[in-house]
Amino acid sequence: MSIGEFCNREVVIAKKDMGIVELAQLMRNHHVGDVIVVEKQGDLVVPVGIITDRDIVVELVAGQVDIDSVTSGDVMSLELITAMEKDGIWDTLQRMRSKGIRRLPVVNEDGGLEGILTVDDLIELLAEELALLAGIAGRGQELEGERRK
């Protein structure tokens, strides 16, 4: 199964010049903990950074930074790690683990933004898969019991 098959295609985006209050309101209105910062490159919308609610709290609020003096481009991550739509789950999990990241923009072959993958998405997927496995064992026991009757 590829990442493109189950990543979230509804991504909240912002431009580099967006103010922090507006960015926080965007997160609140969409009930998300992150926003992907993008640039338009021809017909493509390309991810160039990510900002999380934690970035705002830890870096700006706790640092007592005047939030009116900074923009999304000032706060976004400088090294953006992405996944390709065709990447497999296992390899993507390994990359997220090795880099210590919980959110990963998903891009197409041209580098255009296609979606986002989060740890929560992966936990949900793996929980469904584990439930299916548990169901196999339970069903096997039921069938054994029926055969003995």
C-alpha cells in the first residue's frame, strides 16, 4: 500500500507572508495542528515549510516574541521532509522515525503538494489492520467450535 492511497488530501496551506495570528486562526477554524507553507511554481503548489501549533507556542509565545513582527516564513521549518505518493508505508514510517517527525507533506512526482500524512493517520490505519488480524484469530476459533458440535 502506498502513502498516496490513504494520506489526507485536505491540507491547510499558507503563504510565507501570512501573519501568525491569521495562521493560528486558520488552524483553529480547520481544527488542525499544522499548516503547510507553500509557494506557487508555475501550475504547481509546492510545499516549502510546515508550522505546527507547538512551533507557535514554544518558539513565539514562550519566547515572548512579538507575534505581529513575524510571518509564516519566519517560523516555518527550514528543512522540510516530504514523502512521495508512491512511497510505501514501512519506508515512510522509518523515515519519520529517524527524523523524529509527526507530520509529513505528500508530494507527486513533480514536487506538487498532494496531501499530508500524520502519526495519527498511521496509528488509525495500523489499528484497523490489527483489528482485522485479531478478527482472523477469533473467527478461526469460532469455526473450530462449530466443527466440534
